[in-house]
Amino acid sequence: MTTPIPQPPGIPLLGNVFDVDPGNTWTSLQKLWEKYGEIFKINVFGQQIVFVGNVALCEELCDEKRFRKYVGGPIVEIRHAVHASLFTAFADEPIWDVHHRILAPLLTPATVADQFNSVRDCASELTTKWAGVGGSARLSAMGELNRLDMETTTLCFFGRKLNCLTGPEPAVIKAMDGATAEAVKRPTRPKLLNRLLYQSKFNRDCNTLRQYAVDCLEYRKANPTDRKDMLYTMLNAKDPETGQGLDEKQIIDEIVTMPIGSRTAPCVIASAIYYLLKNPECIPKAREEISAVIGDGEFTHDHLEKLSYCAGIVRETLRLSAAAPGFNIEPLPDTKGPVVLGGGKYQVPAKQTMIIVLHGVNRDPAVFEEPEAFKPERMVGESFDKLPEGAKKWFGNGKRVCIGRHFAWMWNMVTLVTILRDIDLEMADTSYQMKQDGSFQIKPVGFDIKVKPRSR
């Protein structure tokens, strides 16, 4: 006999609509996980959604012989900005395979390494700025790192220098926050309400995102280059199987998609700064490693694989922050009858939408001792290698895993190492405790820092 999946009490017709705050969906789900544990479900306007929050069930749902990515809810809504892109294409849309075959070769570990110098130089621009602001100035960690992410992504992928680390914040940053936040909220409201009260701002934000892409495209046309970057590939490459290329609308779709995906990285580094300042004993360990590996010389790509403790900091931050907070799963379309989970413990319908809540998975006490503690050493060497695969799903899974994960890893490592090497950090408010919010990514909210050149 199977065990019933727990569900919070609901109200007629609306179900559990008030159990999930549309303004902070993932925090609501974290609270439900804390109350109900490894699996729970809710019903919203007649639609049942099942949530999974431990390593074993996560690993089971990542079996691509039984399950696949589900494209629905907020992902469908953001198609208003990017249409059928690598992030949002439905499983039966052949355009995903075409775009993936064209663009994936640009994002392998080897090809990403070619962008190392640009990533490092952008990070150094940020720390140079920080060194000059004076130790008493309050800076928004997320605001600063969002600028760095946009600067780096636009330069590395599209060959355009925005120079946005100083001056007014680019409109695309605010528009991306607005569009993705609205995409998460829209499935929780009646469609008529969306059209009447929220559509115009959603349209403006999506149009701003697409104008950013148009500007990148027009800049390239006005400034021809022999750079064989992602934009060059979008403009010139053909799919080796079908001979298809990307038309201009599809290029704009994918230009917008890339920074939407990369926005997870600044959430990770802002969170890493928070965890390091709350656990200051980790900072000298990281700096000793940086000094031993890099010394006073130039930071190069070859150094990355030797910075194992710094890598542990990034992985432990990915675990605790769950900056990419989850992903959607459904049984394969030819699945017959109810789907059994957990070795027969649970049962769900064959067409059931399920969401993996990484906040819960990453705190599974069966896998992580002291799951709320920040311990980078558990993410290094043999300790990391022994972790089950279900405990390492920070970038998604399988065929639809994040295409930019190797670039994101390099950005995280380079940014963290550069900051620790050059800058002393402190919390602007020493009583601050982590508060998260977000949509496709979750970030520290209201987290301000003070920065100054590192004392040596």
C-alpha cells in the first residue's frame, strides 16, 4: 500500500492558492518543505502539483528513461520574451535540437576556457572600482554583481562592451527582473486579471529585453569583427543535421535567453560573500590557497583546477543558496497508469507535473551532516566525489541541463577568487540574516556590503 502524499488544507475552488505567495514563490515552497518533508502536493485552481525535496527522490526523477523536463507555468509565460528558445522550447519542438546543435559546441569546457581572460578582466574592473569607493560606502551586493554579469556576458558572447560597472544601471537589468518575476506570478492569477492589470508592464519589460538583443545585433553589423563568438555563430552557423540556421527573430530570442540564464551566477557570488562573512574562518583558508596557487603573478585558466577549496566554497554556496531553485519534471508521454516513486512508497498520476525543490534536496539530512552549516570542505575531493548524483543537480539535469553551466562555473570561480584576492569585505549591517527572493533565480534581498582594498 502506498503512502498518501501530504497536502496543506485548502479552500473550495481555490485550493491552496493562499499557501504560496506569488510575490515570493520559492520561500513559500521552502516553508512547505520544512513542514511536510520529502514530498508534498498542492492544488491551485484545480491543478495538482507535486513537489519533491530529498536526494533519493530527486535522483529518481532525473532518470531520463522515465521522466523529462516539463515546460509549463512560468517557463511558458517567459516565451512572451524569448519564444521557442533553448530554455523554453517544448519537448516536441524540433527547433530546440537545431539550436542546441549549433550553440552547444561554444559552451564546452574547452571553448569556454577561451573566454577566461575576458571574464578575469571584467572581474578585475569591478574590484578596481571597489578599491576606489572608500570603505564606508554601502553597496548592494546583488546590484554590483548583476552589473558584472551583464558586462561579462555581453562581452564574451556578443562582443560588445557595455561599460556598465559604473553609471546608470542598464535598463535591461531592471526589465529582466520585472519580466521574470511577472512570469512566475502570472500562472497564479486568472488570465483576465493578467490581461487587464499586468500585461502592459510585462510587454514593456519583454520589449526592453528584446531591444537589448537588437542593439547587440546592430552593434555587430556596424562593427564587423573576426571574433568567432556566439553571436558570430548565431549569424553564420548551420545545423550539421538539417542545414538550418537561425533567422533574425531566433537570434534575438537566444540573445535574450543567455543573460536570463546567467543571472543565477551573481546570486551565487552574492550568497557566497554572505556565507563567508558569516563564517569568517573560511576566508583565510581560501586566501592561503589563492596565494599558494597564484602568488603575485597573473591569474590564468590553468590555476582554476588547483583552487580546490575555492571550488568547495562555490559548491557549498550552490547547495545552501539553491540560487537556481528547482526544475520541473513530468513522466514521459507514453507512461501508462500511475507512476510509483520511492520504491513503491508514493504514487502519482501518469501525467503529473512535479517540481524538484532544491532547497530541500540540498539539505537532505540523510546525505548532509549538519545540513544548515556552511562547510566548504565537504565539497572538496573525495568527500564531494562520494556524494550521490541527486545531490549535485544545481544546473538541472540530462538533455535539458543548463547549456551555460561551464561558463557559469568559470564566472563564479574567477569572480570569487578575484574578490578574495583583492578586496576586504564586511557587512554594511552586521545583524543582517539571509533573506531570499526571486523568480527563475533566488537572491539575497537587502544585502549590502562595504568594500576596501585588501590589507596585506
